Amino acid sequence: MPDTLDVPRIDEDELLGTLRDDLYSVIVWNDDVNTFAHVIAALVEIFGHTNSRAEALAWRVHNTGKAVVAVRPKDEAVAGMQALHRRGIQASVEPA
């Protein structure tokens, strides 16, 4: 019996590239309609952020006009974007 297993070597750069290609950013855009409390509650409920993280993201949206609020696999990112839209929050998805 051999002392080692014949396991194929995984190219870490290729694996990381594949993982990156499958991830999408959910971006929330600033508007003059939604309150901080509404956006914070949505980020907590939809993405599972803590209140303090959600508040920091809401401030980033307010101060810069947009913020990446989550990075997820494409289907999860799109579902998150749609959940934000249902709450009247402007959001988009793009490759991470």
C-alpha cells in the first residue's frame, strides 16, 4: 500500500479566480426618499448585517452616493437586489 494518496493538486490562483468570477456585488444607491432607519433595517433583514455594520453602510451610501452592501454568488446577489427593490431601495448588481 502506498504511503501517500494520489490527490490532484489544486491550483490556488485558478480556484480563487473561479470563486471571484462567481461573486457579485450588491450596490445600494443614494436617494432622497428612504430614511436611514429603513435602509438599515433592510440591510439587517436581507443580508444579516449587524446594526452597526448596516448603519456604517447607510452612511457610506449617503456620503458617497453608493456603497457595496454585500458580495454574494450571483443568484443570492440578485435575490438581495430584488428584496431591496421591493422595499423601494435603489440597488444594482455587478460582478465583484
